[in-house]
Amino acid sequence: MTNHRNFKFQLVFFYFYANFENFKNQILYQKMAKFLTDREENYAQWYNDLVIKADLAENSAVRGCMVIKPYGYAIWENIQAELDKMFKATGHVNAYFPLFIPKSFFSREAAHVEGFAKECAVVTHYRLKNSENGTGIVVDPDAKLDEELIIRPTSETIIWNSYRNWIQSYRDLPILINQWANVVRWEMRTRLFLRTAEFLWQEGHTAHATREEAVEETMKMINVYTEFAEKYMALPVIRGYKTDNEKFAGAIDTYSIEALMQDGKALQAGTSHFLGQNFAKAFDVQFTDRNGKLDYVWATSWGLSTRMIGALIMAHSDNKGLVLPPKLAPLQTVIIPIFKNAEQLGKITELALRLKSELEKAGIKVKYDDRDNNTPGWKFSNYEFKGVPVRIAIGPRDLENSTAEIARRDTLTKETISVASVTGRVIKLLEEIQGNIYNKALQFMKENTYYPDKWSDFVDIIENRGGFVMAHWDGTSETELKIKEETKATIRCIPFDSGEEEGKCIFSGKPSKRRVLFARAY
RNA sequence: CGGGGUGUAGCGCAGUUGGUUAGCGUACCUGCUUUGGGAGCAGGUGGUCGUCAGUUCGAGUCUGACCACCCCGACCA
């Protein structure tokens, strides 16, 4: 009896002892789970929590409009800086056109009006006055505009109205202009970064003498976006043509890059449009060619928006918070001191500042966080939450041994190395992390790309698994719309690189020459 | 724009059939002890209870309208 009780006690004790670390972790985990909703539990909530709690953005007093906070804006500034370099390298220059577009401009291009009419903000008056009863300010009815102004949802019309005056001969072409701007599309349902009433973007608007040159430009820019997504965002994408249903209002052809998010939904990450002569005709922009013949100018436009920040979050981040690609992270490395008293902190600070300046000389964005109102553990979690790629911790043990502890955000692994090798190691780690998260995203995309040949399989994948679905399509809008109606999946693009393959349409059974990319999309 | 839900301290929440001075956790401030994975104790600051109107001796609580946000649909990058 006694033995039995002892045995039981030992078992219980052993169990407790063996699992103590687990208990600790569980308690910690529960605390963190409260802080951030699990990705697997509720993906949409996880995303919202992340944006708010990582201090990227918040909702504002204006319905559907967000405040982009400094940490989120810093990511956008990095996106801008890299893209801008790429635009300049391909011969483009920046300019700025008005926020307001006369209403009449809009109606010049029929498809264009049709596409945007339902989501335009309109300015009707230009003055306010004190109300008669003195209770506030009202719109002055005497200050009605003769012609209402549309707040740009995109700038083709206002820009082509200017181009008419700039272009007379082939010698004035090409015009290769980009503008960084805000635009407004009055969306009913909004989500931070992914869909807001006002957003920031760049829009390129080019004018060319020949069709070939304009088509080439359209392709060139979708390739610039592809390179940017893959090299800087660590985001693998599929390039392709949009179908007639999905293309830009007013375009002959729209090319897009499509990325796959961790919940299996697709996100359009950048678009480039071949506009043909549509806008030139609408705004009467003609030029004299080499042979003295008059012709309409050929056009392209292309854009990439703050939505990319949403893509960045959804592609890489995890239950511990953001995971940012080093090339776009506002902060690439953080140094955290671990100290018991002021004297220790002094010594650690000396070393930390030396490391900081060494890292800065190597072009790394680094911060030394010596605040004493948070514990090291708190800082570890906090910087993990904010997605800082590399963390360096220096404590008393390191001072003794001339070492530092280096932790990487993507794998959450740690190593202790000599102080002398820190800078070299960090440089290498940043490259490794950039490569690793790209490879992870690429592998995820491959694992979640399906090639069904039966309609029941198609439906099953869309309904239960999500992901990219490469399937045969008969090329008709009717089929595309019916598939959308039944499954909510749309044709994201007709990939450039998928190659020809004989087959039968997944829905209608009619003959098809190639697979196209279906998915549910953001 | 249709359906559902929620608005109480910076954040997360409780507040009974209407009844004193509206509470808890967290964050913040002060002090002491701490600091190698979200520290502890003690004290303290902070609220026109989403807005407006109504019912009532009395409204966080009941009624109405409006506003905002979240989720699900239609629309879009």
C-alpha cells in the first residue's frame, strides 16, 4: 500500500518535473494567444490583430479610410524607394497630376466610366459658411461648382488631357511618366491595407508611337513588378493576362501578377495595362509619324499600391507576429542589453554602440534598445511581433566571454557567436532570411497549386483546400461567370508561362488549349 | 447596399428585474525589489457609459433615431 502510494507520488512528481518546461511554455503561449489570434483559428482576425498590434495602421474617423502609422509607412517608404529606382532605371520620370478630375473627362471613354462610376467621390461645392441658426457649419449653396469634380480613382483621363498638349510628333514620344499619389475608390466593405476607400499607389502612364512599343512597355513593367515582388517582397508570383471580365476598364489587355496567401486565397499584387489607342481617341491625342502621317498615340498604364503591405503580412507572418523580408524591413537588426545594474548596462552599452556603428557602416538598419522600463523578455517578444529579422542580445555572460546571442525571426533559432564575427554573421543572416522566406513562400505556392481535370475535384479544392487551381477553360465569359457563381473562384490570370496543353474545359467539357489560373481572391 | 453582432478608462471586459460615489484585468505614473523569453509588491492618475432625443422621482441599464466598428453576402486593386 505504502509502496503503491510512493510509486504514484513519484510518477506524479516525475510527470510534473518532466513537463515543467512545457507548462511554462503553455502559460506563455496562452498569454500570447490572447495577444494575437491564432492564424489557424481565424485568419481574418489574425490579420486584423497583426496590423493593429504591430502598429502598422489603424482605422480613422473617416469610414473606410486608414491611418498608416510610422512603422507601416516606413515599409511603404522602402517599397517606394526600391520601385522608384527600378522605374528610373527603365527610363521613367516622376510627375504629379491633380487630385480632381472634371466629371466630363470621365465620360469620354465609355468602358472607363462604366468601370468606375459606382465608386467615385464627387466634389460639388467649394465653400462652407456658418449655419443660419448658429449651430455649426454648412455647405454654402451659393458655392456650387458649375462642373462637379471627381476625386481620382485613377488618373488616365486627367493625364491624357494633358498629353494632348504635349504631343505633336513622333519626336515627342515616348512619354514615360510615373506618379506617386493617393486615389479614392468608394468601397462598401473595407479592410486595412487590402481594401480601403483611399489608398496610396504609384501609377505609370506612358505614350508611344507604335502598338509594338506600347505592348513591350506593358510587358516590361509587369516584369519589373515581378522582379520587385520576388526579390524584395520575397513573394513568388504568377504573371499572366486578365480575362475580359477581369481586365481594367478601358484597357485592351491587362497583365497582372498573382500571389498566394497563407489561407489559400489569391491576391493581385500589381497590374499593367495595354490601353491601345482608347484614351488617345477619347482625348484626341494625335501625332505625326516619320512619314508625315497622323495617327493616335498608343498608351499603357501600370500600378502597385499599399495593398502590397497586406500581401507582405499575409504571405510570411506567423502566430508570433510579423515576418518581414530584410530588404523591406524598417528595422533589420535590434540590439537588446541584459543587465542587473547601471554599471553592467554601461559596459554593455559601450559594446552595443560599437557593434551598432559597425553594422551601420555595413548599411544595416539597426537600433539599440536600452530602455529600462521593459524586461529583455518583453523586448524579445515585441520585436518578434514586429518582424525584425535579426536580434542581438548582450548580457553579463557575453561580456565575460566576448560573445553575443544572435536570433533570427524566420526560424526563431538562436546562436551564440564571438563579438568579432557579429557584423559578418548579420550580413549573411539577412541574406539567408530573405532567401529562406522566399523559398518557404515558393514551396507553399507549389504545394497548394492543383491541376484538376474533373469538375468535382475542382469544387472540392476550391471549397475545402483553397490555393491556386490550374484548370482547362473553354475561353468564354459565360463559363467563367458560371464558375464564379457556383464556387466564388475567378480566373486570376491566363499565365504567360503555363504552356499549351490539349484538354477539355473543366466546366463545359469543350476543347481547351491551355490551363488558366483559378482561385478565390482578395 | 442587404443579413447578423458589438459599442462602458489607451486596450480587453463585468455591471442582476432601472436605485448610493460605475467596477475588474492590463497599460500608464511614483517608489522599492528585479532583468538570459511577455517580472513582483505597494501606492496613484485616468470615464460627459458611441451620439442625440424620449420615458421616469431616478437611465450604463428601458424606447427610438443616428453614427462607428467587426463578421457574412453583392462590388473592387
